Amino acid sequence: MSEAPNLTTPRLRLRPPEDRDIDPIVEACQDPGIQRFTLLPSPFTRADAEKFVREISRAEGSRVWTIELLDGGFVGVAGLHSRGEGVASLGYWCAAWQRGRGSIWKTTEASEFSARRRA
């Protein structure tokens, strides 16, 4: 699987994680719901966010995106991870302050389109 391409919907931008995402990732990952339903370390520290942005998100066989509003507001993270020839899993989480706005639904549509187009 190739590097995550930039994707845009009418409301969202999906782009590879950057250092500017570290602080919002740390803040969002303090949410007990994210820690409960994901494989993130608990407690989640700044060092964990730095490792995610600089290493994990760039792993071979994965496409990882920061999800943000077009105005730059942080929404969350999504990733496609190869599970073999023609098979991938989608993982995602959304910051508590962005839930209930349909952002994850649109993210899954965009990431699926990306996977099919580049398969």
C-alpha cells in the first residue's frame, strides 16, 4: 500500500499526519472512550503521539490520515492497513469535541474510494 494521498470532501481534508498534529492528538487521546475502544497506550503521552506521527503513521502497508475540517480544526485519525493482497482494514477515532457531525462517515467513504482507486 502506498503513502496516504491527500483527500478532500466538501467538509473535510484527510492528509498524512504532521508534527502540528501532536498536541491535538495528545489532547484527544485523553478521552477514556478512545482509550477503551482502541489499542492506544494508556496513559497516552506526548511521546506516544510523537512516535505515532513520526514512525507508526509511516509504516509500510499502511495509509494513515489526520482528519481535519477545511478550516483546519482537528477531527481525528483514520488509517487503512493492508491485511494481504486486496484486503485492508480501516481503523479510526474521532476527538470527543467533533463527534456527532458525520465526519467519520465521510472519512470512511473517502478512504474507501482511495483504496479502490489505488488498489
